[in-house]
Amino acid sequence: ISREVRHLEGERTQSRMLSVRGVCRPAVDEALDAARAQDTTCDVVVALRNGAQAFTLSGSPAHLERVRRIIASGAEAHNASLVRKERGGTPVQPVFDVLPVAAPFHNPVLAEAGEETQRWVNACGLDLHRAHEIITAITVSPCDWPEALSAALSHAQESAGDATPVLLSMGPGAALRTATAPLVAGQCLIYADASSAALRDALTAPGASLPPSASWEEYA
């Protein structure tokens, strides 16, 4: 992957993933269409859907900045129309976070990197029957995190039987916790954050206990 990044636009250490929150999917798609209309080389895609109004975009730094400006400009125009009472609705306040990720994961531009990884797997003689599926999921395929998480939880709850399922979050970093915690709240499972060495040490320290589970079924 690092070799493929060298051929992409921008410095190798520049971020190639951008978190966008507070806007709906149609607004994001419109911004992507507008960016591609301005520059046909725009390589930005929706890499992950983290929620109804939470997405992660991936692509070259300059193109990510172009999309960010378009989304911000669209929000400003929307809010101005509310002030002028030209339309109803609520203000849109997009939140952008540049992620410390130097490769545009879940993006077709990494297709060659995925193919190279598959060649390494074959050359090493690794017996990974799901290798191609895993490599593709990481490099080029978009991820719908709520959908993937729901499927995983359903499987875990079936396997746990009468026991309480435990979801152990290994990261990377706090980003996964931010995307996951709201989705699993109240679902009668134990969610343990182990995304850093310090958190893992705390979970395994003598006398440590897992966080309590909570169920919102009684309020349904």
C-alpha cells in the first residue's frame, strides 16, 4: 500500500481520509458529483458509512479539500435560505475531521495494492481461504459499518445463548469507538474499549472487571 501511495497526489504523509458528520448522504453524493464535474480526476469516494449523518471519505488530499469546501458551501447556502425564510427545515452544521491515515482505504485507487497483497499471500503459501475477500474489504470496497456491525452482533448473540455477548474494540484508535458506541448502546451486550495499550492494560489488570451491559428493551 505504501508503494501505491507514492504514486498518488500529495505528500506521502498527508491524510487521505476525511470524517464528515452532520450531513445526509444525498448532500455528500451531490458534493461528490459537483467535485467530479469540476475535475474529472477527482478520486474521492464514500469509504465508510458510520451512521445516518456520519461518513468517512477517502481520496487524494487536494480532492478531499475540494469536496470539503463544496459540502461547507452547500451548508452555508442552506442555512442562509432558512434565514431568508425561503424554505423550512433545520440548520446544517457539518463537522470535518482529518484522519491520520496516509492511504485512501476503501477506494478503487488501491486496486493494485490489493492485487499485490494477494500475490504476497500466494507467494508465502498462506492458507487463507478468505484472503481475497479480506484484502478487497480493506483496500477497495466501501464499508457500511452499522450494517456490518448489526450482522456481527446478531451472530454473537446467537452464539452466546443465555450469556451476555462481549464486544471487544481493538481500534484503530478512538475513531472506531466513536462510530460504534452509539450503535450498540442499550443492546444488552458488554462493550469494552481496548483500542490502546493503556486501555488493554486496564482491562487485564488484577481486579479489573468488564463494563456493565445495558438493555433498553424495558423502555420499548
